[in-house]
Amino acid sequence: MKKKVDKEILQKFFHAAFSVDNVVFGFDESDLKILLIFRGAEPYKGMWALPGDLVYLKEDLDIAAQRVLNDLTSLENIFMEQIHTFGRVNRHPFGRVITVAYYALIKISDYNINASSWAENAMWFSINQLPNLPFDHAEIIEFAKNAFKEKALRQPIGIELLPKNFTLTQLQHLFEAIQETKFDTRNFRKKFLSMGLLIDTNKRSNGSAHRPATLYRFDFTKYNKLQKSGFSFHL
Amino acid sequence: MKKKVDKEILQKFFHAAFSVDNVVFGFDESDLKILLIFRGAEPYKGMWALPGDLVYLKEDLDIAAQRVLNDLTSLENIFMEQIHTFGRVNRHPFGRVITVAYYALIKISDYNINASSWAENAMWFSINQLPNLPFDHAEIIEFAKNAFKEKALRQPIGIELLPKNFTLTQLQHLFEAIQETKFDTRNFRKKFLSMGLLIDTNKRSNGSAHRPATLYRFDFTKYNKLQKSGFSFHL
DNA sequence: GCAAAAGTGTTAGTCATACACCCATGT
DNA sequence: ACATGGGTGTATGACTAACACTTTTGC
């Protein structure tokens, strides 16, 4: 594959590495959360940080991001999206390492720790109560939060954070957490129901000392069809 | 700086490079254009390609992207934004190179070729009539086009492509080109004027065989103020 | 029967859309 | 005077925003 590569070029440029870092979002009935891991290796051993890793020379970027996620949890079909690449010269103490950041959306209710990995020390942190973070991870999270916030307005991706069946109240609280604002209950329900994308499961929530709520699920099939014919979701 | 770096890690990972590639947009009264350069060096010598370059080990990513742009034109204060990072394993014949793509917005009317560089062979191509492109540059342009299209709906960045003074007709044609659609003239003008962000320069366009048009300029100062107090532009 | 969250409609204002003709200039 | 693009207003329907009380359950 390598043909006519100038030795000078090789020496001058080919001594960098890159990593992927995942901002894994979850939601627990009230708060947006992020999954952090406790670093067991240098650099920054002993700090909570974003799950991430160096990318192998023969590994696609997106695959690397998935690998990092698989080391954390055995969930499948996780929503994932690249956000931004952070490339300050001195961001990594080992040398020149730029990092490509992704965010991922996980149903905390389904979440299970993948025991076979360094993820034994993973923990959910409320997005408003994060510990001190190494590298530029604080900046990355800020970026991820905004990217997700924006995107969640125009695509129904937030729903990835809820269990398969959910109540309208849960849905509203989720969107309120993402958008960091409050919505009027009647208008919120009206708008969401009028899109015709929620399927009544004929089940009710139960076990609480108040009126049970209708459980809905999101009609992804219908959404995909509508989208192809020009419909666009917006909150 | 490098402390306790495992030799194995160095050998295993630190043999990659990264580049930046710029999608430079321009507008010429009717068409969106992209600036391509004629490659004078391997790989893909002799093909038209995005202006880009390998990033030095001690050079910030954003600085590298600016450097590439400065090699092309001596314009200052150019709008530039990172879009996405492309990292397929075999995208570069010299080895593992991922590329961070940016787009930049240039006023073609002010554009001048920076003679002191490889940019002597730069040329504007209509976005709908691009030549065959090396690497994954076609994919990058597609990505850039969509990112710009989206962003231009919610921030008045498209205006960066027009000369300082412009007519409402030019403005409409620009937005039509970006959004690949047509707008109703009366509604378009109404909406834009009602934002109160266009300043009548009291000049008229001239030299054409028809009624001269009012020249406006965009009130960036006012826009920045409004934005801070919660106003949000949308087309 | 009371606490706690679920659920429901109407009105007023704002915004988007659709649509056709006269105006000012150069030749 | 004619060709060319510049410039303007209104009416209708759609959507948004504001707002308060009744229902159903567990205890």
C-alpha cells in the first residue's frame, strides 16, 4: 500500500496517535447522567474520566468508538454519533494525541456492566455534579451536551434514553432535562401525541400511590417512513 | 513532558499522522462554489482535490486548518468551522492518516490568490459540477454541504459569502443556493427585513438595464447583541 | 378522604403561506 | 416604448402559548 513515501514525510509526521472518547448519556427519571470510569492506568491514574482509548493503527475510528462502548456494557444497537475532534498540542502527556469525541445514548434501565473489562469501575454521574476531569474531558462533555441538546430538538433521539415503554410524564421530564427548561404539560402532550408517533401499549404504570399512567412506545418504523416522505420532527 | 510512557504503547500507537482538509465555499450570484487545488505532489498528483495538509506534531488542529487557508488566500477573519473527522483505515496510501475536515466561507468578490504558494493552481468549481476527487474528498464535501445547509438555517453565516453591501435579490439567491430550494420573494424580504438586521446603505446597485436595487449590509453588531439576549435567527 | 400524579380544551395572538401587479432604469 | 429585474400588501390557515380543574389510584 505504501508507495513512494518520502522518508522525510514519514519521519516528520508519522509519530502521532489518536484516541476516541465517549460521552455516554443516560437518564434516570429526573437527571441527565454521564458514565465515567475510574482510571486504573497512567496517565491520570486514579481519576474519573470519559471512557476512551487509543485507536489501533488498523482500526477504523467508528469501530474504535464502538469497541470502547462494548468494553463497558453488552448492550447492542446503541445510538452513537461523532461530535468533534479535539487537537490541542499538549492535551496528552504521552505525546501528540488528538481525540475524536462521540456521544452515545443508553437506557440506564437496561444497562448492565460488562464484567470482563476495566468497566468494573464505571459509575453514572449526574451531569451537574461531575468530578474533576483529566485531559480536556470537561470541555468535551460541554460540547457533547450542546450537540445532543441541539440534535434532540430536531430528531427524536432523546427517546433512546427511555425504556421501551414509557409514560408521557417521563418523556416530558426527559426533554426538560435535555433542554434545561420546563414545558407546559398540556401543550407538550398535545404536540407529541399529534405527531402520531406514540403507540398506546394498553399497559399502565403501577405500584404508585396515585393514578396509573398510560405506557407508550415510540413508533420508530412509522417515523422512518414519515421522514423519508419529508416529515421532520421538531420539539 | 513524556513521562512513564510505556515503550510498547509508543511502538504500537504512535505511528499515525493526521491532516486537515478545507471545504472552501464561495458564491457567485447564482451558484455555490468550492475551491479546489490541483495536486502537484503525490499521492494523487495531477488531480483536483480539497486544499489540505498534514498537521505538524507541534501544531494545533485549528491552526493547521488556518495555515492551509492562508496558503490559499490572504483574506483575514475568515469564518471557519470544524465539521467531522474521517478515519477509515485505508483512506490514505502513505499509511494511517485520519483527516479533520473544516469548512470556510469566503467572499469570492474579495478573493485573491496568494501568489506565494502552491495555490497558483486553485480554481472555483460549481458544487454541482465537481471533477473526480481523490481520497474520500467527495464524501467530505457532501458532509460539508449538509453541515453548512443546516447551520445556515439557524445562524446568518451565509452572509459571509456575499460582499459587504448586497441586494435583497442576491441574498435570496444565496439562500436558495444553500438550501437548494426556491423562496417566495415577498415573504423572503418581509422575513429578513422584519428581523431588523439589515442596514440600508443608501446606495443603489447600478449599471444594469433595469431598476437599481437598494444595497444593504448586515448589522453584525446588533445581531451579536440580540443573540446574547436570547434572540435566535432562523430563516 | 386525602395525597399525589395523570389527564384534559379553549382562546388569543403570532407566524407562515399563497398570490399578482406596478416601478425605475437602460437601451 | 419595451425589456429587465426591483419592489410591494393582504387574507387565510396553521401553529404556539397561556392558563385551571377533574380523575384515578394507594394508603
